[in-house]
Amino acid sequence: MLKHETRIRVRYAETDQMGVVYYANYYVWMEVGRVELCRALGVRYKEMEIEDGVFLTVAASKCRYMHPARYDEEIVIETRLEDAHPRMVTFGYSMRRAEDGQALSVGETKHIFCGIDMRPKRLPERYRANFGIAPACLAR
């Protein structure tokens, strides 16, 4: 399983009136982790979009909240490549407080590879190894 850790610090603007991180920000953190995992795998979103016209469109997402995060805490986002094939990729996430390892949330996003027209599109061969997808000749 391919995985990557990203660290962030909770900004004041990410908290709500109760002083805890607003729930939607966990999805923003998942995106941060996903982009950094892809970068670590040698895939840059921007290049894939511009050069190949391939976009990662969210098809499904979920997040389970276990403990609140608060302003100025350092958070570790562990992002894992759970599953991938030429039409879809699934990422898993675990977020924890860096100081003591307290689990904050777990989540998952499933993405369909799409073209600029938002229609499903196969991931070009040149990216498949980065996502752990066997070459077409071996996948049969």
C-alpha cells in the first residue's frame, strides 16, 4: 500500500464558535494529503490536467469524526492509495494530533478519472505505474 504523511497546523479561521475545527475542513485536509501523496508518487495534478486533460472527479466521500482538533495544534494527515484502476482511484485518510497521536478522524474519497467535459476517461498509460496500476499488457 502506498502512503504519505503531511503535517499542517490548525489555523484560527478553520475553527468554529466552539473553538474546534469546523467539520468541512477535514475534507480540505484530505485534499492537501491527496495532492501531496500524488506529488510523492511523481504525479502532479496540474500537469495531468493541463497536459493530458485528465481530472480526478470526486464520486464519493466519507469522514468519521472521533475527536475534535483545535486552533494551533499540529495535525498529521496520513493518506493512503487504497485502490486504483484505469478508471477510478480510492484514497484513505487518517488524521491525528501530532503531539500525542490522538486519532481525530478517518475518511475515504473515490475519484473517477474524467476529461475536461466531465465524462469518464481512462488514465493515460504514463501515469498508471505511479498509481500502482499494472500496464495494459499485464492486466489481462
